[in-house]
Amino acid sequence: MSARPPRRIALAGLGLVLVAVAVVILVSDPFSGGPKPSGASEDASQTSLTTVKRETLSSQTQVNATLGYAGAANIRVPTGTPPSAMQQAEQAVANSERMLESAKVALSADSTTLANAQATVSAARGKEAIDCSGENAAAAAGPSPSGEAASSGSPSNGGSSTCSSDVHTLASDEQGSSGAAMKLQSDQASVSSAQSALASAEASVSTTRASVADYGQSSTFTMLPAVGQVIAQGQTLYEISGRPVVLRYGSPATRELPLGSVVFEPGPVRVTSVTPELGASVAPGPVLAVTSTHPQVKIALSAAQQSSVKVGDQVSITLPNQQTTPGIVSSVGTVAKSPASKEGGGGGGGGENGEEGGPTIEVDVTPSEPQAIGHLDEAPVSVSITTQSVPEALAVPVDALLALAGGGYALEVAEGGAHHLEAVTLGLFDDAEGLVQVSGSGVSAGQRVVVPST
């Protein structure tokens, strides 16, 4: 609230006492242009009349602030897997694919071998069944009851010899078929193992690809931007070993990219600081500090005034060149902070800004006319914030108030050819317009009251 207005006329000096009713000043209208009445005192000050009006009044508080840019952020080199790890993972996949192909070739060949062995067994079994049937089967079973060997060349001896040969051949073929079947089982196990190894290698490639970085142990920064440089979509933020790191707008990637090869931001960025030096080795960590290109005013407002400010409120920003430009409150903090020291800049200082050293909240203001800001950054400015508003208030200029000797204020009302005093109660002071809210039983819109001439 503004300070009480200075006294214009001390009623004690006029020998008048204000009571509950208005006191009529029996003088002719000094603004009629006629001669002054007899006995009227000469007043060196010139006066005029103004009208009591209904207006919307507002109260402002002036706070210190800092003009900068919104959207402060850090661009970092991400922690990722070096490209050499990706190469090793891809080589492991290639090796697994070769092992699987070799196992499949062996399985196919041994499948053919088993099929042939099984066919041979089947044929031998058929031959043995024919050759060892009837008398041949009896002869093949063993020697004659007399214990004498059959004479060579006899029919029974020839059949016995053929049957016996078939039996041995069948046994040998079955053994070969059994070996081929065991080899096939081993091949099938080898194929299964190779398939598992390939699946594991492919999963490793997928994991590595998701974390592979665009830099290795020997990578260096080969280009860095200048502080203050504005970088837009598609332009290079910096280079790693000659490879550009490009700025894109948005947050989701539309295709697979190595970590660190592209940086996504909502819009153009303005470089405020550069961490590494040109030629330095690349390692995970901050590279650039950036902001958006949208100007913003930050206010450290007294926490006691938090309830008087809301998002969307209009303010007036006074720039270092004393020019003013409008702005709109874009955010109001909810957490109060204690300043590190009394000398720590920003709003929330002594006087109207709140108790010096007291807790403050951050209030952000977006300038309505960014072009008026120019290229100012971290510049001290002041902001006039409307903290209270009264619509349809009875308003008069502040210098229409008369300070009474006994305390309180009155207006000198001109009606017809006479003037009288009306006691008033003061409300909101609108310092920007030089008006004050008044109320009283004898005050109404349209009345003419006395003010000093300017």
C-alpha cells in the first residue's frame, strides 16, 4: 500500500472543525471568474475542479528482477557402450551363424547316412529271413546230432553257410545303423546348441545397439559452438571426431541412432556456456548449457505476496534504458526459499518488496513484446505487479484529499456557488494513475471537487 498523501490544507489553519455533518464554506465560487467576496483571504495557490468518477483501481508493487531466457537446460554426452563393443557383438552373431550352418550341414549328411544304413539293415534282414528259413535255418543253428560235420559240397552245408553269412551281415549292418543314429542325435544336439548361441548373440546385439554411443575411447571434440550462438533444427551443436551432433525438435526418436549422435530439444537453443575445450577427449557428462530463445523475467517475490499474484496477471517491465514493456505472469512458485545472503540480487528485498532477507518465491514473467527486449541477458530490470484491484470504485486524484488536523481526510465539494467539506474514508491507492478510492455518506459519482491546478 502506498504511503499516506501529503497534507494540502490543514483545516486547523482555517479555524474550521469537522463534525459529523458537512460544514458549508460561505464563500463565493472561486472558479466563477467574478471578484472575490469581501474578507476572502488571498491564496497564492491556484485550484481547479475535477469530477468524482467510478473507475477500476489497482495497486502495484515494484520489485527487482532479472531478465534472461526461459528453458535453461544442459546438453550432455550420454553414458553408452563404445562402438567396439557393438562390433564384437555383431562378430559373435556371425560366428554363431557359421556354427549353426555347419551343424545343420552335418545333421543333413548324417541323416542321409542313417537312412542308408536303415535301408541296408532292412535289405539284410530280408535276405537273412529267406536264406535262414527251413533246412537252412536248422543247419545254421549248429552241428548235426552225431557231432559230425556235414561233408563239404552237400546241399545242406551250402544253405547253412549262406544263412550264417547273412546273420553276421545283418548284425554288422544293425551295428552301423545304431552308430549312425547316435551320430544323428549328436548332430541334433549340436544344432540346438548353435541355435541357442545364435539367439543369445542376437539378444546381445539388440541390447548393445540400444546403448551404443557415437564415441569411443579415442574420440575428441573437434568443433564447439560459441557462447551466445543460437542453433536451430538440423544445425550442428558440436562435432565428435569430425562427426556432427545435430539438433532436432521434439523428444521421440523416429529411428535407431547411436547415443549422442542427435540431441532433441523443444525448439531452437541459445548457448550460454561450453564445458569442454576443443580437442578434449569425449566422456559422459555436460557439454553445453543452453536456454530457449524466449526472453523471461525472473522475480524473487516476497513469499508474503504470493497470494496477490497469479498466472495470467499483466505486469509492466522497466528495462535498463528506462523503457517499459508489458508482460504476463507465466508461473508462480509454490515453495518459498530463503536467500543465501542479503546482497543476493533479485526481488524480495526491503521496503515494498517484503522484509529484507525473508523467504521468497520465484515468479516468472513472459514479455508480451519480445522484440522490445533485444539481446539483453542477465540484465537487472524492475517489474510493476498489480497486487490488488477494485472495480467500479469511487475515485478522485490523490491531491484532492484534505488532511484534517484531528486526523482523517475530506474532500472540498463544489455545489452551486458554495463549497463544503465531506469526510471520506480512503481505500485503494492506484499509484500508477495517481488516484485513490474514497467512500462516505455524502460522496457520489459526478460530484465536483477541488484539486490544485497543475
